[in-house]
Amino acid sequence: MKNLIEISKIVTKKKVRKIEIFDDHSLKNKNSKFNDFYESLMLSKFKNDRDAASALYGCSPTDDKYRQLKSRFRKRLLNTLFFLDINLPSTSTYERAYFSCNKEWTLVKILLSYGADATASSHAKSILTTALKFKFADVIVNCSRILREHSANIGDEKNFEIYDGHVKKFANILEAEIRSEELYQRVIMNYLKPPSKNHNLEEKIDTYCDALVGLSEIYDSPVIVYNMYLVWTYRYQMLRDFNSMLEVCNKSEAYIEENPTYHRADKLAIFQLKKMTAYLHLHDWKNGKINAEKCLKSFPKGSDKWFQFMEYYLLLAFHTENYINALAIFNEAVGNSKYKKQSTLIREKWKIYDIYLNYIIESQGKENPVLETQRRKMFRLSRFLSDPILYPKDQRIFTVLMVVAQVLFFIEKKSFTSAEERIDRLKNYANRQLKKEQYHRVIQFIRLLMQLSKAEFQVSRLSNTQKYLDKLEETPFNYRGLISELEIIPFEKLWEMILNRLR
């Protein structure tokens, strides 16, 4: 009762008249500017403040009406974070516990700031019980410091020593976790850089791996273990040792299975996606399919993770020439009710996949009756071939892939003059707009198309192509999720397909 009295006094003095949040009830009010703003953001309708201000008020983003709405909207969104439903099936017990501990820790700090020390300590004791179960080192240290001070103030020597022991033990573990996070962050910070700019990582990643193994042997911490496995997967991916990468991913999954208390759905998803990456580069359709079907069951259909897995699953089908499966995967993804809510970038990617699927049907349908039955009624070839195609600068690879697709269709139609025009456009990209290091493979493929154009699309007249093929082999396909590395059909294989269609 003393605690309730303490809390009631604080609330009485400081309560607000109304808590503004976004809940199911408030979102039913369709005449609200807040809800218009919210729905538009969810549908990715606004790219910037100018778009939002124009749509909501027909004004500039500096107008007071819009600025006030945006400020209040932001406050309401932040308030809503305190009332998120963390009991969704897709949220692991570990994640729910960590969220709850931190939310409750905020209450402890509020209580302390208003002098409700007894209530704050009681609350901290409850949080500590959960934190110890899941080994949340940061939470344990925070709560134990509060409880140690409270024990000192009331002369409780026994509990003082207990909490002091927690502080000392878990402060060391927390320091080790911070070190493991630093090593992992150094890897991801440099990993996506071009090879010429990440030599520092190549030289040091072995040291990072050894350091993480050492930390995991000294300290019993799931945070350290997860970071250790993640860094090792990056190491093997850099070395293109995809079989060893799979071994690390399997070990990480075994750790999660053997330690259900520390199960983290977000980490498991990363390891599962890394496995898909390995299967993609190994062209292992059988095991990749098994992994994909297993993993997709663990994500809610239509979630961001689900779409990410579907993309890798689709690419694996493309790269292993399982085109019937690719069609099925594509149809399932774009047929999902949440597809339209995906970002513009993701939807544009899937539109390009659609174009290439249509090319496969067009070029191989006559020899494959099953493919022929999948001919897509919504696809308008004439409209696509007349499309000028121009994506923003940061999505230039989409422009290249779509123009390449136009070349493929024109070759199929034996419209060689039109194909030559598109190749000239690609030549301009290769010579002036594509960075050599970032788009090395794309440029080599364009050079091959240029040789084909010079030979007037006569395979027997082709020359000077081997050096470009050699350069493609020297820099194998490597997809890390960057759109600049996207190859729907590997360029070597696509080149062979073109030659076969012309022979």
C-alpha cells in the first residue's frame, strides 16, 4: 500500500489531461489529419516534407499548419511506443523480456526522480529477477546499483553484498559485450565497402574472430556468442567459403535450439538469411529450397523478413534455372495483400523480376509446355519495349537491367536495329555513368553486348569476347543485398542464353 500511495501522489501532481496515442479506436476516425498522415506514411506515399505538406494542406513544408501537425504527430507516435503489443507470436520470449525490462526501468528512473525511492527499489528488484534469468548484463548492472544504494540507506548489509556482487560480475560481462559489439560493428561498417576500400577489414577480421572466440570462452553471455557467430559468417562470406559459412550458421542455430531462454528471432533470421546467401552462391537449389520453406513458416506472411526471404528464394530459383518454381515464388509474393505496402524500391525490384520471368516464358515457352501455360496476360510487351525507362540515379542498376531486358526481347523478335539502339544506350552507361569498381560485372556484360552489336548479331562473326568473359570469371557474382550487385540471371549464364537464341 505504501508504494501505491507514493505513486498516486506523483500522478496527482503531474498527470496530463489526455494521453494521445495511435490505437485501433483513434485510427478508425477517417476524418483526422493525423490518420491521413499515418496511413500515407504506411503506404510510402510521402518521400519528403514537401510531399506531405502538399497532400495534407496544399501548402509548403514551412507553413505553420503543417509544422504544428508534424510536431504533434511525432509526439503521438513516440507516446504510442510505450504501449506497443509485444506479445505477438513472432516476438521471442527473450525479446519480450528485454523490452519489458527496459520499459519498466524507465518507470524506476521516473520514480527516483520524484523521490519515490522505496517504490523504485521494489520495482527494480522485480526487473532484476527477469534480467538475471535472461542475463541482460546492462539491466542487471543498472538495477543492482539502485538496489545496492537502497540497501546501504536502510542498513541491509546482507543484500548490499549480494547486489554489489551482481554489479562487479556483470559490469565485467557488460564490458566484454560492449567489446564484442564494437568488433561486430567494425565489420558491418566496412563490409559493404568496395574491395579496394576494405583492405583494413580483410587484414583484421581474423583478429576480430579470434578475439570474439576468446571472449565467448571467458564470459557466459548470449550477446557475445551471437556477435561471434555473426562475425565468423561475414569472414567466410568475404573468403567465398560458403560451405564453412553454412557450418557457422548451423552452429548458431544449434546454440539457439540448445538455449531456448536466449532465443532471439531477429538473430535467427539473420543466420537463416545468411544460409540462403550461401545456397544462392553455391547454386544449391535442393538445400536452399528446404531452408527457405522451413524459414518462411517462422515469419508472418507479408512481413518484411518474409519478403526478404522470398527475394533470395526467387533469385536461387532463377540462378539454378528452376523457372517454374520462380514463377510460383513470384506469384505468392506479389499476390500477398501486403505487397502494395512494401517500399517503392522493393516493388520496383519485383517488377524487374516480373519482366525477366516474362522473357523466360517468351524464349523457352515453345520448348517447355509447362512454361507456356504460365504466359502472363497482364504483360504488354509492346508497352514495355517502347518504355523510355529511367530510374533515379541511385537506382541506375534498375535502368540497366530493364534496358538489358529490352535487348533480350528485341533479339527474340529479331529486331536487331532496336536491339542495337538499346546496346548503344548501355554503352553510354558503361563508359560514363557506371563506376568501374562498383559495377565491374555489369560493365563486362555490356562490353559483351557491344561485341555482339559489332558482329551484327551473328554468332559466327563474334570476336574479342573472351577477355570480358575472363574478367567476369575473375570477379564472381557476389550478392550482399546491394542493388548494385543484383543479377537476376548471372551474366555468364545470360550471355550463353543469348548466344543459344541466335545460333
